[in-house]
Amino acid sequence: MNKDLNSIGLDKKPSDTTVVVAMSGGVDSSTVAGIMKNEGYKVIGITLKLYDDGKEVATSKQCCSGQDIMDAKRVAHKLDIDHKILYYQDKFKQGVIDNFVESYLNGETPIPCVQCNQTVKFKDLFDVSKDLNADALVTGHYVKNITTNNTNNMYRAVDENRDQSYFLFNTTREQLNFLRFPLGSMLKDKTREIAKNLDLNVADKPDSQDICFVPNGDYASVIRRFRPDSFQKGNIKNIEGKVIGVHDGIINFTIGQRKGIKVSDKEPLYVLKINAENNEIIVGAKENLAKKEILLKDLNLLTHKKDLYKDLFVKVRSTGNLLEAKVELKNDNEARVYLTNSEDGISPGQACVFYNKDNFGYKVLGGGWIKN
């Protein structure tokens, strides 16, 4: 990085640089706001109200709860920075919750956090930041960014246990050039240490664990609320096509699931396929979960196509490992991925994210949605 650039890679003094910080009310985004303020930037904190959980003052393990908004306001007051709350419940319902429900009804396993980043968090917050004449949108995500020649690239975080690059693969090139991620090069313990040194009220706040509209991880209850008609009984079949049981709704199942099938067999059964068209669950032995070929749709590339053909790694779930692979682009929107070694439990609706390694670490090249 050019020594004349400021800490977020811009050729301006911090005092002449306006940054919008997306403040969720958690320790990560609060610490980022404090770092930016301490370094002399002009900071505007923005908190999004995305979902009405009915618990405006309750402690919650969910992100974007009423408690989080109050915490963000306290942090902004403590840091003496401008703070705005944007009410995006309708946008969130249309862009995230509706997509989540439809995806499950189609037999997929969706990732609402990617949809949230793709829509309201980066798209709408990006537009608001531009309207405020900000120079950058700064977040508390654990991804590393390296800016060279006015191009910002995204890398896996130093803290691999906290890395969130998988969830940001669908960021556009325009958005990425405007985004900055100061926490990508530090460990979580360091983040909390900084928060304590800044005397922030959220320094010891637990990390959010649940999706904001999915209380206690109960996906079925969300779908029952929005689409009560979707719980239709159907057949459970083995791989030979024989009916061996009955289910109460395909939304109760995900690829690779073992528990809750409620069908006895001489060996453990796993969900191999969800056939939404016929309302069927296909089950079989664990070895039948292993796959080496993946068809992707709705590609988003952050690099030149040629970069995909050398030393490629992919990630097929947020908690998964990097897997050696090769990719064949079918067109600008679809691709076929060939894994060097087979992987279990690959599920339609999840993302397949592309990486390769350079001197700065594992660089995010983009990715696509798993179709088959």
C-alpha cells in the first residue's frame, strides 16, 4: 500500500475523509466506529431496523434486535459521532424473508445473511452512503481488504474462525471498491480489547448467533407463520424409489440431515435429495452424499475469468473447508465445478465461493448459487 494513503487506502487525510459505519449494535461494528473516530475520520454511524421481533428492550442472541439498536445509539453517543436509524422492515421482508421462505419451499437450504448483505445492507446502505457524500462504507465484517491502484480486493480474515468472506461473495465490484473492513487483520480477542479500552458498553456483549427472524434456529416456525399451507405430507423414498415412510413437510429437511427422518433401517439414513416438485424426500446411506460435481447459477465474479483457471479453491458451506477444484464456465451466469475430492452434504440454495491464494492470503474471486 502506498505510504501516502490513509489507513483505509484513500489518498486523503483522515480529517478530510467521511466514512459511514454500519453499526449493528454488536462489539465488532462498534469497535470499528471507535477505531475510525480515534484515527480522525469524520464518522457517521447508521443502524438498520430490519425486523420487528416484538422484543424492543429484551436481550437477544439475534442480530438487529431492539436491544441492538439501543446499544448502537449508546455507542454513538459515547464516541460523539452522528448516528442515524434507517427503517427498512419492508425492504427486508421483500428481499430476504420472502426469498428465504420460497427457497425452502423449493427444496433448497437458503442463506439469508448473504441475501441481506446483497440487498439492504450493501445495496441500500451503499446508496445512502453515496447520498451523504461519504468516501467509504466501513463494516465490522471479518474479511481482509487490500487496496491497490484504486481497486479493493477481498481476502479471508486472519482469524479463520471468524472469517465472513463466504457471506460476502455476492458483493458487486462497485460496492467492494467502496467498502472497507478494518477487522480483517485482527483476532476477535483484539477487537474486544480495543472495545474495552474505548470503554464501550458492548465490549463484553455476546456475539449474535441466530438469524434475526429465526428465533432459536427454528426455521419451520418461520415458514409456518408466513406459509401455513406449505406443511403437506409426502413420501419418503429410498434410492431405489421405494416408499419407506411419510414426512410432514419438505421444509423440515435439509441435505445431509440424519436426525428427525423417523424411518428405521438396518443402517443410518441421511437425506440425499429433496424433490419439491413431487413433495418427496429421498434418503439413503451416508456414502451416497459424496459429490464431486456441482452446477452453479447466478454467478458473481470479482475478477477476470482467467483467474479462475489456476490454483482454484472453493467453499460450499460457511463452516466448510477450502476444497481444491476446477471450474468450467458455461456462460456468464452458470458454471460447473469439479472437486478434486468428493464432499458430503452439498445442498442447493447454498453458495459455492471461489478463492485463490496470493501473497496477501486467500483472495475471494466471486462465486455462485448451488443449483444441483
